[in-house]
Amino acid sequence: MACKLRICGIEPESIVDGKGFRYVIFTQGCPHSCPGCHNPQTHDFGGGKLVEIEDLFREICENPLLKGVTFSGGEPFCQPEPLAALAGLIHAQKLDVTTYTGFVYETLLAQHDPGIDALLRATDVLIDGPFLEAEKDLTLLFRGSRNQRVIDLNQTRQNGRVVLDT
């Protein structure tokens, strides 16, 4: 059964969107409209193109140097089911998954939405919170503003409290 994802585009080799050498998928559609967003072309829910997750996965598997895959946006949690399915394939290849979101982790948990919960379970590192221009800081790793957190979800699940990734 084919599973489709609406994307704006991909970056097959990135070192700025999470730890290590990464394949980045920019999802299409975002409800946040953060002023100063560096991906405004991803906001329109009708834009981009539909792709099969199996096609993305095949392309990911072609690069043996990858450490992992990053889901960026747009807003990945607007399409959690296909991303969770893709993350399962990615983990089977011993790669990790980093997911960016403009939502705060605790807000996502409070939704009690099966798709959102599946994507959270499939995410190793979550970078959460909206981009805030007033807190913009170009010296931060993997995030644009100081309010955003880099959360190690594996440790968070294990410890029962939010563990920030350093």
C-alpha cells in the first residue's frame, strides 16, 4: 500500500539540520506563519508535490554516508502518519530521525492524537517551538531562536522528563 507525503523539497546532504550528515525532507504546509521564517515557501498546504515515501526511502538508502534523516518544514506534525511510516523504514536501516516543529513538545503530547503520538515515538531528536525573531540567535546549533529546544526524545521517554540534547 502506497503512502504519500506532500513535500516542498529535499536536501540530500546537510550538516546544519541535525547531528551528522543528513538527508532533509521539507514538508509542505505550515499553520504557524512565524515572522522571519526562513522557509516561507513551505507554508501553503496546497503547494509542493506529493511523493511516495517508498521513493524517498530508496533515495535515502543510496547514500551510505548518512547518519540520519531530518523532517523539517513546513510543519511535519501536520502530516504525522506518512512521516511516522517513513521513520520506521529509516530506523530499520539504523539511521536516526530528527524532527523540527513549531509546536512545543508538551502541546503535541496533550493532543492525544494517534498520528502525532506515532511520529513522536519515531523521533529520536525533536527541535520544538516556533521561531521568534526577538530571540533569533545565529550562534545556536540546529535552531534559529533561543526559545527553541533540542530534545533527546529517547532519553526523555526513558527518564519520564524532558532531556535536552547537548
